[in-house]
Amino acid sequence: MNTYLGIDIGGTAVKLGLVSENGEVLLRQEASVSFDNYQTPILETVRKAAARMLAASREAGYQPVGAGVSATGQIDSGQGIVAGTCGSLPGWPGAPIRAVLESDLGLPVTVANDANCMILGEAWVGAAKGYTDVLGVTIGTGLGGGVLTGGRLLEGARGLGGELGHMRTHACNGQRCTCGAAGCWERYASTSALVRQAVRLDPRLDNGRAIFGAARQGDAAMLRLLDSWIVEIAEGLAGLVHLFNPQLILIGGGVSSQEELLIRPLARQVKARVMPAFAQGLEVRPAALANDAGLVGAVCYFIRHHA
Ligand SMILES: [Zn+2]
């Protein structure tokens, strides 16, 4: 049985796994990439962690045949480099991830965007298994996205495609976004957007968990806030449903476990906003792989490119 290294590089941590050809995670490790406020470049931390993971895999009797990397930022998957970022991640733009890791590990390496890897992982062994047309949206600090269409990952010319959070849903007088534009969907539909509004009403409600907790206890202001936030998410999704005609909308991120207060009302709101034929059979459900989605999806991407 072939095994692969999966490496999921985020803005605060790198998660590593040894993944089987069936998508099972056999070993796991994690390291902070922000431990010294990025004095140590992220790629340096990743190189050390990847070398440790390869050594641990070999000690356990495995011989990984390649490495799939899932990385935050705009990833040029053709060249395996970081083509850009939103906001500041010191030293990250331009990082030659693939070249450096191929030379360090002596293995072939692929690199792709983290939200794109998430949807591949979910389609391989998670909540989107068996589906060919899926919209994946990860709701968190920002709004990550990925599109599976006809079973293929939509990547665009350089691998940058599927950056759904920066679709403009508020073209007039929109809020400024970290990408430099204004009115982007993620300024209204991310968990951060929800939190920004909640803390104005109650400074203690400074995270998604607290906001959903208050809503569950009947806090009328939080219930109203959730309603209008869900409408913002649904408006963006409705546009995307008309573009891609998905069978499934997959919601990831910490808030995706809120079945009653998020997933169900969101499904209703999306279906109410699309033409009836697009709503037929359309499913909305939470992602299943949680923290493993990136590294498992990165290995899926690798296998698809080395089959
Ligand atoms: Zn933006």
C-alpha cells in the first residue's frame, strides 16, 4: 500500500500527516509557524517539520512516495509557489514551497490552495464522497472556497481559482477588504463579520461559540444578527448556485457544527433565492473531516496529479 505525506500550512500552524492511498491518516504531527511572530520564516518551520514527519514515518516502517501540500494564500499550483496573500504573512509571498521540499525530502511534491484541498479531501473520504459537483465554503476568519465541477477541481489558469470569498456581493459602498478591494463577500459572511457586529452589542460575545450559545438561550438580538448574517451567506451562495449548479454545498469551519442555527436555516435561505430548478435536490451539509481536510485533500491532489 502506498503512503504519502500530507502537509497543511496555515497562518498559525502546520499540520502534517502520513496518509494511506485510501485517505486514512496513519500518523499526525503539528507545529506552530507563528511561535516567534514569524521571525523564523514559515517555510523554514515547515521544512523542519516535514523532515521530522518523514523520519517518523520511516521509523514506523513506511516509505512515503510523495508529498501533497495544502497552503494558505494564493497558490500557483503549476509552479508550487505562493503567488500572493491577503493581509500580511511576513515572508510568505514568493515562498518556493515545492522546489524546497522536493529537494529536502527527495520526493515529488504538489502544492495547492488550502480551500481547494479541503473540497478534494471531502470528496475523497468525507461528506462529499460520491458527489461530482460541489461548492465548498469554509467560514472562519475569512471565507475560503473551492469548486468541484464534473468531478474536477476548478483551478483556473494558475491554480488561483475558487477564491469565492472575494466575489463582490456589496458593490456599492462596500466595506474595505484585506485584498485591497471593497464589498467582498467575506467582509459580510465570515465568522469575523458576525463577531464584529456582535461585540458592538455585547463585548463578551467576541467569538462564534459565544454568539451561538447566546442565540441558543433565546437572546433575541443575537438571533436577529444570525438571521441577517445567514442571509449574507445565502446571497453569495445563490449567485454561485446559478453559476455551477451544484448537487451539494459543503460548509466548513468551526461554525459548521451548528446544524439548527446555521446549516438548516442556510439551506432554506439559499433555496429561497435560486430558481426552482436549481433548488431541486440541492443539499447543504457540514464538512466532515475538520482538521484533517487540508492534509488529506493535499494528498488527494498529489495522487490525482501523479496517477
Ligand atoms: Zn476581498
